[in-house]
Amino acid sequence: TDCAPGTYADTGGAMPFPLPALIKSAHASGAFGVPRDGLVRTQAEAYTCLSGLARTHSGHPVLVQEFLPGPAYSVGLIGNPDDRLEALPVLRTDFSDLPGNFLPADGQLPAMGALRRGAAQLPAAELARLVENSRHLFTRLGLRDWARIDFRADATGTLRLLGVNPNPSCAFDSRMVHMARLAGRDCTWLLERLTEGVRARLVRQGRCDW
């Protein structure tokens, strides 16, 4: 969707997507680009949010997603399919203590403390399915070295694909680091494992001799 100024005047027509929805700039990552009014439950709220993005992100496309109110589940993968693609323990993130059950960009840092994170408590078969589906996505999308695949539960509890992050953060409080800690590892191990995988891939491609 083109976010040009004036595009989203309320003409009385219905929005071409279901509500509630989450609206953000498509040229942003994580919660950045998600305005505080990005969770819209009515047509009027959607027009207000889209008009605001037209002013602040003029000319940029907009991403509109069905809002999934349940907890998020993240699968961290490190390595490569033709060598050793390792799955970290699945992480559960609960947003229910945040206003609106979502994390806007302008309140991200203060709100981080309200997130509840821990090992996913799901049946073994469901955990295995999340990891297997994530491995398939990693391979089919041609990802390399590491990635984070995020799922989130809808209102019925069904897990839906939320996003694929081919270059996840490794900041001290990032989800990748949380998953490493669930495996009894730390950030140093995570970066060493990443470097090891990159080196192995480059050696196989004949692009590295160290």
C-alpha cells in the first residue's frame, strides 16, 4: 500500500482488511515503525493511523497485519542446511501486561520490562512442528547462517506465522540471546557459533581459507 499524503481520506468505504489489525511502516524492523495508534479496532482508527503514517513515512509502503492477541513463539536457527542447522529452545513471549497487548515503537524500551519471556510450554508434538516448519522456511527462503522465525497465537489459540527475520538482533535482551540462555549458553557462545557457521559456509564455497 502506498503511504502517500492524502491517500487515506475517509470516503466512507470499508477497509480492505479485517479488523482488528496492526499497521506499521514496511520499511522498519521489530517494533520500530509501529506507531502508538498502530493497533486499530475500528475503521476510523485505521484511517487515523494510516493518515499519520502518510505524514511520517511519506512514500513508504505500509504493512497491515491481522492482529494476533495471543503469546508469541520464536524459533531461533543457527547454522546452514547443508552443514549443521541447529534449533535453539523455543521462546514464549507474553504481551498481556502491555496496554493493548502489543509493543509500539515510541514506548518500546520502557515497556520491555513488562514482557514475560520463558521456555515455551507446548506439547512436544507442537514444539517439534514449529521447529520443523521453521527449518523448511529457512531452506525455502534461501536464508543463511542464522534466523529467527516468529509465530503468534490468534484469538482461538491457533499458532500463525508472524514473520521471518533473516538478520535477528543479538543485543543482550534480544530473543536470540534469551533462547541461547534457555539452552544454557550465553551471548558469547551465540556469536562464536554464528562465526563458526559463516566460516564453514565460506570454506565450502571456496571463498575462505582460514
